[in-house]
Amino acid sequence: MSKLFVIKIGGNIIDDEKKLSSFLQSFASIKNPKILVHGGGKLATQLAEQLNIPQQIVEGRRITDTETLKVVSMVYAGYINKNIVAQLQSLNCNAIGLSGADGNVILAHKRNHPSIDYGFVGDIDSVNKTLLQNLIEQNISVVFCPVTHDKKGQLLNTNADTIAQEIAKSLSGLYDVELIYTFEKNGVMLDVNDESSVIHNITTEKYRQLKEEKKIFAGMIPKLDNAFAALSSGVKIVRIGKAEELDQLINGKKGTLISNES
Amino acid sequence: MSKLFVIKIGGNIIDDEKKLSSFLQSFASIKNPKILVHGGGKLATQLAEQLNIPQQIVEGRRITDTETLKVVSMVYAGYINKNIVAQLQSLNCNAIGLSGADGNVILAHKRNHPSIDYGFVGDIDSVNKTLLQNLIEQNISVVFCPVTHDKKGQLLNTNADTIAQEIAKSLSGLYDVELIYTFEKNGVMLDVNDESSVIHNITTEKYRQLKEEKKIFAGMIPKLDNAFAALSSGVKIVRIGKAEELDQLINGKKGTLISNES
């Protein structure tokens, strides 16, 4: 099987024109098949403010009412997605920007939560591998925005980390998938304030220990849980590290490697 | 060769939720391969107003400065495009929403005009047939928003009528292409105020006569010029008529048929 990279880029890189441009250059230079998943950044919040749409964030998720969904679809699926695609095209990387509604590629349902109404937030049910494989075979890199649909006509705001994870899992039967989470830190760190305290390798056993000893920053736990869930569903390797160092992250010189092997 | 419909839907239908929904039901029910091209509608103008971005329209084209391009990419490529795709998916029509940057499918250049600076308005250079043909073969209907790119990283606001025409022309060697322009009127009319004065057939010769006798409403001339240009580039038939009557427009019971044959 050939190697496939599924790479998530976080919002704070998208907000920084220079960092984004440098990241996209690294992404475009990857010779293997590759998929990019981008988050939202501050632009949606800014636009909502300008339009006087009150925003409410609960446990890291944006409560998505009708007006907020409109903002999300405009900023994520429109402005950010198409600008990333246009930049990649200029770097001779043939990219195609999709939401989960396009080609019915990510089917989701409106989140059902016992106490919080998240509004139009989607949890993923399935990924359409056929279209993705077909695009990969045409040497086209898909760029996903964090928007899915329910196939009943409703768009849904969906966590980009989860999209990356589900895409990676679904394609793991067809490719050797490496799932890369990039963000503003050097990797998973023992001390959140010390960028040199990156943990280079985390296995299931080490993760259990680190959690027991409370050495993992709480904010990293959902990311790591996602990573191990991906590994147990067939993804070969997960890496977490700095977006500006994508080259070294991919070749293992920087960042945190998460794997089942010790 | 199999038949392919390239259908343009105008802005005033997009602005009307009920009319749009009815149009999309007709579109979804077409058994042949089909491509949809949508315009912008009032939403971009409304958003620009809300964001205090002054808008200037010269000869029917929006002068597109940086801020207006942002609005255009948000509204056209994001909100409108993804909502149309989600609605078509709910009607079991497997749609994929693209800008010209996606898959490098429509390459354009910034308009060069001797006296007017249109800003980021694009004129089309070429259409990538390979990707379109591949999607058609997967029974996927492409939904185009009126945004293209220059492959140098710049998105460009591009006339939807022209996109429909260029797509139709480029695919005419591979399919028997019917190009359908839908708008708010019953068709091309002898008297612009009389909806019953629809001209059922226009040939090249008849068009010449009608123009000579000044019986064609000035606003229709660019549309008809586009139609004849498409015909002379291999498109089989052009039809112009009411969006709400797409079924009867396609089967020739309503609207204006434009062809080379008398």
C-alpha cells in the first residue's frame, strides 16, 4: 500500500498569513498522496462580531445557531477553503476544496446531547471512500473545511480534528495512513510552558502512565484520545507538532510520534 | 455521444427560497448528466452593506476590490454553493460544489480593460475537461459558483453566464451539450413587458433580423451573443427561459430555443 498523509492545520496558523503560506509550501512539496483538513480560526468570530451575532463557546465547541452556521459556511467553506486551494494551485499542488456535503463525502448527524443544545453541530457517521480514492488516483489533494451535512439538506459545523481522524481511519484499509495534527506548539509537552519538554514518543502504555501521573496537559487529552482511537482503527502513525515545521514533523525530526509500538 | 445539460440559474431565483427549492427538485430529477452554474443574488450586496463595504456596479459587473472579493468568496463559494449542494444531496442528486480554483477546473486572468479597473474580476482562459468528465462518469453533478482563479494564488469574481458558456463549449466534443439559461422571464420576448410575447425559435438569421428591426431588448443581447458563440463552438442547443419551469424548458414546451437550424 502507498503512504497517504492526512494533515490537520489549526486555526491560529490560518489567522497568520505568513505562517499559512510557509505551511502550504511544505504541504505542496510532499510527494505522497495527501489530504488537508483545516479548522476555522478567528475569522468566523470576527465576522460574527461585525454582524452582531452573539457567539457562545461551550467546552470548546461553538454553539451553532442558524445565523452562526451561515457565518461558518461563509468563512470556512468559502473564504478560507478557496484561498487555501488557490494558494496550493499556485504552488503546483492540484487541490480541490470540499465540505462533507460535496460528493456526500462526510455524512453526519446533528449532535444529540442530554443537556447542551449545540445547534447545528455535526457528529460524523460515515466517510465516502470511493470519491476520495478516485481523487487521490488523479493526484488531487482534497482540502476539507470543517463543515459536513446530514443528507437531509442541513449543513453542520463539525470539529476539524475529528474530520481528520475519520478520514484517516476510513482510508486506512487502502493506504498506509499517517495522521498529522499540526498546531502552534512543538508537540505534546511534559511542561506546557516549556517548549523543550516535547515527548518524542508516546505509546499506549506510556500514555496510561502519563495520565496516571497527571503529566499530560488537560487540553491535550482529547487530541491524544483521538490519536489512539485512530491507531486502533488501522492508522499507522499519528504525529503532533508545529505547523511551521511540517517538513521535520513528517520525517520524524521534530514533534511527538504516537504509535502502538514501544 | 450522451446528452449533457449545462444549466445556469440566476440570482433572483437564489434569493427566493421556495423558487430555489422547486428549481432544485426539477434539476435533481433530470436523468442525464448535468452541471449547474449559479450566480450571486442580492446576498453579496446585503453582506457588503452590513460590513460597510461600498459597492460599485459598472456595466452589470461588480467592481471587485479586496474586501468585495472576500464577500464574494464567502457568499458565492461558501453559503450559496454549499446550501445548494446540501439541498441536492437531500434530493438524492450527488452534487459537488466547485469554484474554478478547485481541481484547477477554470483558469482565468484578471480583466484588462483600457479605461475601467474592474479589480479582481476574471476572464476565462481554459476549462479542465478531464476532471469534469471524470466526475460526470461517477454520476456526480458539479455545481459551479461564479469564482475562478489565475493559478498564481488569486481568486477572481467571474460572470456566471460566461462560466456556463465556457463549460458547455469545452465539453461539446465529449457530449451532446444543451446549454440552458434560466432567469425570471418566460424566455426571449418581443415585448419586454408582455410575458406572452416569447419568441419560440431564434436562428442566426432571425437574430440578425430582430437586431436590425431593434426588436430585441438591449439587456438580452449579451445573453444571445453568448448563446450563438456557444453554438458556433459545438454546443448543440441553447434554451432560455423561466427557472420555475425547468421541466418544460428542457422538453421544449416553454421558453426560447436558440439553434443554427431554421
